[in-house]
Amino acid sequence: MLTLIHCLKSLWSGEHSWNIPVGTGLTDAGVRAVQLVDAMSRIFGIDPQELPEACAHHLDRRRMEVLTSWCDQGGESPMETLMRLMTRRIMRGTGRKLTSQIVVHADGSVSDPVHGRGAGNSRIVARLDLGCEELKLALQYDGSGHLHRSVRDKDSRINAELANLDWHVVRVTKGHLDDVKTLEKVLLDAVRLCERRIAQRG
């Protein structure tokens, strides 16, 4: 816990930093702090909501409460955290919500083990970086590792299987995150497509 406290102090003071694109609705230091807490939560199994109390003697409680309201145990990488923060702002106007690390199964069912909603019984088709079960909309962040042939082939198989289960998959790259207007258009177009599909099934 002390390591996390020291790292947060370093980020908030500006001692350590890295580039953050626009479009999250947070300050750059705020985004970095969320990325840090997401990573620590995933690696060490920390519940972010317990941090304001646990750090109360070292860090401002109110500031920690605001910070942890943006955090999520499902963030598997800093770029996935960034994608979640950017899409959260965009989705706010749609009335829909994206959830991290939901799991789609071969029988069409969906589970959410990270956030305590079952583990599912049938074969796992995909763990979605972000997904909306209501819309059957999936967002997957593809970093440079996804350029390798074997990974591309796996991604293609997953895309096909998700499509056969009526999911619409959007593959997000760093280019999307560097251009929030492009990301917003792609995401809102995807939401509208999924809503039309639902209306047509009627």
C-alpha cells in the first residue's frame, strides 16, 4: 500500500508523467493516477473502493474518493484504461454503458466475473475489453502485439465467432485514442447500428 501511496504522490506532484491524449474528461495527472490504480488493482487484487479508507492517513480522502470512482478492476493495461475513460465520456449521452472484461460464452450467455456476476457454464468465446450486453457491442483494444500473424489469426477467429452470436465488434487502436473525434464517430456509429439491429428484431 505504501508503494501505491508514494507513486500517487509522485504522479500528482508531476515528478513522473507520460503523454495523455485529450478526451477523457480528466486532467492528465488524473488519468495517470487512474491507470496506476487500475494496474495495482489487477495485479494485487485490490478493491479500488477500499483505497480512500486505507490511504486516509497519507492522502486526502476526498481526492481518493473522486479518483477511485473512475477506477475499475477490469483494466488490463494502461491503454485499456485510457479507452475506458474516453468511451465512458462518449457513451454518457447514449444512455448505454460499457463494462470491462465481460465474458461471452459459446451458448450466447454473458458473465461478468470481475464485477461479481457469475462465471458462466459453457466454453468461453471471448473476454471483451469493453462490452455492452444490451447492445451486443464489443470493443477490443489492439496494441502492437496484435500485428503478429498468429494473434491476427486468433482475433479473426474470435471476431467471426462473436459475429455468429450477433455481436458487433469494434477493434480500437492507438490511432483512435490519439484522435477523440474519430473514436467518438466510430463508437456512436456502432451504437446506432446495434440499436437498429435491435429494432429490426423487434
